[in-house]
Amino acid sequence: MKTLVAQAEATKPSGHWWFGYEVFEKDGDFSLVIHTSTYDGIRRSSHHATPEQPMTSLTKQGALDEAALKTADYARAVLGLKEN
């Protein structure tokens, strides 16, 4: 059975985009779904979720760290920013 391990959403927008993620665990393997949303006031006006992707981390903490890095990389790509 797949279990939701963690979910997070940015506390402020990047431009008009908000980014977040969900980390799932099934049989000791972790996977990631990255979410991109825009809001019209307090209502969500658009939403996109990436296909679920496998993660390489073997621990929950490792999966959380990996999720944060992959989500940041994804956000930079969407925003057209280069890596630091």
C-alpha cells in the first residue's frame, strides 16, 4: 500500500507560481510528485502535477531532502532561472 509520507507547499509565491510536493512510500521505496499552482486571491486558479517519479533515497529524511532539491530545480526550470 502506498502511503503519503510528507507534503509541503511554499509559504510565498515565486512570481505568481506556488510550488509544492508530495512524498510517498511503498515497500521501502520513495516517490515524488511536484505540484505547481497559481491562485486568484485565495482560490486556486490553475494546478499541474508532475507524473510520480521514483526517488533514490533510502530513508525518510533522505527522501525529504531529495524532494526539496528536486522541487527547487523544477521551480527554477519553470521560472527560467539558472542554477546558482
